[in-house]
Amino acid sequence: MHEVKRGGQFGVVAEFDNPDSLIEAATKALDQGYSKMDAFSPFPVHGLPEAIGFKEAKVPWTVFIAGILGGGGGMALQYWVSVIAYPHNVGGRPLFSWPSFIPPAYELTILFAAFGAVFGMIGLNKLPQPHHPVFDAPNFDRASQDRFFLLIESHDPNFNEKETPSFLSKTDALNVTVINKEEEGDW
Amino acid sequence: MSDLNDNRPNVDLLIEGEHTHETITQTIGSVVLEQGKYNDPKHKVGKNWILLALLFFGLLNVMMVAVGWLLYQGIGVWGNNQPSGWGFDIINFVWWIGIGHAGTLISAVLLLMRQKWRMSINRFAEAMTIFAVMCAGLFPLLHTGRPWNAYWLFPYPNWMALWPNFRSPLVWDVFAVSTYMTVSILFWGIGLVPDFASLRDRTKSKIGKTLYGFASLGWRGSTKHWMRYEQAYYILGGLSTPLVLSVHSIVSFDFAVSILPGWHTTLFPPYFVAGAVFAGFAMVLTFLIPMRTWFNLTDFVTMKHIDWMCKVMLATGLIVFYGYLAEIYFAFYSGNKGEIDMMINRMFGPYWWAYYTLILTNGIIPQMLWKQKNRHNLKLVMFISCVISVGMWFERFVIIPMSLHRDFLPSSWGMYVPTIWDIGMFIGTIGMFAFLMFLFVRFVPMISIFEIRELLHVSKPKKGGHS
């Protein structure tokens, strides 16, 4: 039997009833120097990623690379099949009749790029993840309906067990809750 | 928000009635979560839904019988034979795949054009796309004669050392349609993830929580997730737009790349794509008009939506009609004996009635949509939509057997007549499509809940709080 470790604090969550208050609070927190933040909303709120200081373009790059692989790979496959593996005369056309190879290569570009977009997004988001400490926050089931949440994580260098909750309660938050890490054995 | 969004016409009218984020979730989610309410035969939906679902399930079984007989006997049971090697199988393939295209147009093209009104109908139309492509795929699959060997169409290393001929439009079709099916499912699937999370948090049943929990991938609405999600969603929109144009263009290449009179024209790709959108919007309206009333969704699918869909139909219908006129012009301007004979045969040959049905149903009857009064008459709109579906079927009939049945040598002329198995399978796919749609509306939110929330948020003037 190994010892069950108590998780300690995961972070502090504040609940808001509208996205504008959330953006305001997040902007303040960013000004205060908090950097390990996340916000939760029932729909994508524009301006929120900037408010929590999150900027990323990994998904578009994944798509771009996947698309190149699909298109290039498709063309290469058709070249190999038609010129090397199974060369045969079709209506007197050259073996490498590339204009005919464009439609399949084009479709494969789109197919691979779409896989890149969807699985890139899911992978970068580290989904599927059935449980997460933030689900313990009160009212969090309304994060998929009409409530908005701001989370400041405990591994933020500026995090303070007393000051961070009191900072959040000075915003328009409806309530502020400390949530704990998963306890080992919860699964 | 970008400036583009400010040009939207009367966006506040896209959601009618007094709605909050909570009532939106409730109204749309209840169709799925409160099964009992709608199963009650006394409820207006209960009776209609059960009777129609049974009818369509019956038709689906007609298809199973037709396919079973076909597999037992071989494709000799179908009516296509020399000179008409293509018949119902290809007509119905093109018809179904065309119907599917409205879904992608609504979800992708309108997304890129920032047309907010798409948010109420995209989920529904995308589901239609997937089911229509499933129906479409059956026809060429079975027409191979040995569908259990259909994987031979894909390039894979095999002991026969054989590879597909990439110069053939039929092989392009395999790539186009299978890519289209996959991307449509991906697009639809990631759209559903946040909505499954909503259902997971709303449902009271334990099984529901588990199933929706799995389906939602543990979605928690994190801003970082939403940002990547939107990036992926817009990129998929950007990818699907050229995809949908390419799929029906490639389908039209099946014809246009050949040298047959009536097929060998550069007009085919654009005119096929316009026809696909035309047919697809007609099918969306046919299903959406009753469903929005049955499931009390008239606040989200408003008369404005119906009006705009009618206008899209009118516009694409005019492009298609222009195509019919251009075909006549091309035939005579070409001075080619084969082309001219084909056109005269279309108008005055043994299938003349099909040609004039086409002109009437696709060319003339849709012109009623010019009048706003007609666009607001739901029964009439449904009637016109059904007429257009019939018309688009006749378009493929006019193109396929009519060009084939008069071969270059008069000694090879023949007539194309479908058999009962052709008809049974066609009607059966209609049953399969409708049955899947009926299941879809009861088990998956038929309107994208999170997008309607977003629509509510962006269309309301900013104020302190509205929850």
C-alpha cells in the first residue's frame, strides 16, 4: 500500500454571470502579473484569449504541414504507381500525366489537412480528459450553459493562498472558491 | 468582433422571442433529454414521428430486400444494359450527392462569409449531408457488381501487383467522395462536442451522463480550448469550401471527360455545383419546415431563415436554368451532328416528357419564389421544394440515359427502362435517409446550441448582465 497523497490547492475559481465582467477580471489579473490562468465559458467569447494572455497558432501550422504531406504524398504515390510500379499506356498519355493526378492529390491535401485540424485541436487541448479539478467548482455545470469562470492556477509564480482569493473577490465575481488537486485514488 | 459582422442584416431578428442562454439550452436540449414527452402518442409530435418513422423504416427494408436480391442475382436484375450501361445507379448517386452539398455550403461557405443565420440550420444540414452521402455511396458500390471487392479501388499493395488508373475520373470520384464523407463527419463531429458537454451537464440520467460524457471528450469550455477550437473550425470551413466545389466538379467529370454528345461540355462543373446547392436547399426545407414546428424551434429557425433559403434556391435555380439554355446553344453552335441530334432527341425523342418535366419543375415552378408572399407560405414552399427534388432527379435522368440510349451507330440504339429492383432500391434509400434524419432529431441536438448562445451574445447590445 502506498500512501495517499493529499493534492493541495489546484487554484482559485471565480464565477461570473456575464462575459464582460469575466474579461474585465481577467484583464485585471493579467495586469497584476498572473500568467497561469484559464477561463471557462459556454461559447467562444471574443477578446477572452487576449484577456488571459493566451496566444497560439499551433493549430494552423499543424494543418499546413498535414496539408503539404497529404498533397505531396498523394502526388508521390501516383507518380510511383503510374511510372514505377505499374507503368501502362492509357490512351497514349505520358506515364507521368500530372494534370490527371491533380484531383486525387487535391482531395488528399484536404483530407490530411482536415485530420490535422481536428486531431491537432483535440491533441493540443489534451482531450479526451474526462475529469479535471475545475469540475469541482460550485455551479460549474453551468459553464456549459450560462455562467463564466476564471481560474488562477496555484503554480502561478504570483499565486498566494490568501491574496489571490481576496483579489478575485474584489471583482464582479458572484463567488470565489478554492479548489483542490485530485487526490490519488480518486480514479 | 470584426467589422464584417456589423454588415449583417437585422441580426437581432435571427432569434425570435425572449431568450436567455438558459432557455436556449432548454428549448433545444429538451428534444433530446425529455424523450418521454415526445414519445407520448397524445403529443402532436409523438403520433407523427412514430407513424412516419415506421413508414420510413418500412421503406428502408424495401431497400434491404432490393439489395439482397441484387447481391444474390447480380446486377442483371437492374435495367441498365447496353447501350445504357448507366441508369438508376448513377442517376441516384449524383442526385443524392448533390442533396448533400447544401449541408457543406451552409456549414462552410456561409461560415466564411460570416452569415450568422447559418448557425440555426448548420447542424441539421450537416446531418443531412452525411446521410445523403451514405445513400449516394451505396449506388456505385453496388454497381461494381462485387461490392465485397470494392476496396480494390483504393491504392494498396496487393499480391496481384495491380494499381488503380489515376487517369480515370471514376478513380478521382473514389477519392473525392470518400474525402467528402470523412471531412463532413469530422466537421459535424467537432461541432457536436460542446453541445454534448451541455447535455452531459443537464441530463439527469446516469446512462445519459456517461454517454454524453464520453461523446463530449470531457469538454470544459476552457478559453484555450475554445481558441484552438475556433481556429480548427474556421480552417475546416476554409477546407470544406473548395472541397464541396471539387466533389461535384469531379462527379461532373465522370461525364464531361468522356466524348459522348451531351456530356462533353465545359459547362458541366459549375452547372452541377449550382444544381447540387439547389437540390440540397430544397431537401433542407422539406425536412426543416415540419421539424421546426413539431419540436417548437420556430424561435431559432424563423421565417427569415426560410425566406433566405428560398432566395438561395431561386438564385441557384436560375443558374441551373441558364445551364439548360446554354446546353441548347452549345449543341447547335457546335455544328456537330452528334450534338445536334442529341439535343433534338432530348426535345422530341422518346423521352421528350422527361425533358419537359425537367424544364417545368426546375425552370418554371421555382420562379414562384420571386414573390415574398409565396416564400412565406410554408405549404407552398414545401411543395416547391419537393418539386425541385423531383426536377433535379429528372435532370440526371435527362443527362444519363438520354445521352446513352442513342449510341453512335443506329444499330446499337436501345431504350432504358428501370426494373422493379431499381425502383425498390431508389425508394429504399429515400426511406433510409428519412429514417436516419428522424433518429438524428431525437438523439442529437438538431440545432447547434453553443452557436445560438454566441449568436444571442453578439446580437444583443452590450449591457451589465443578461443571465
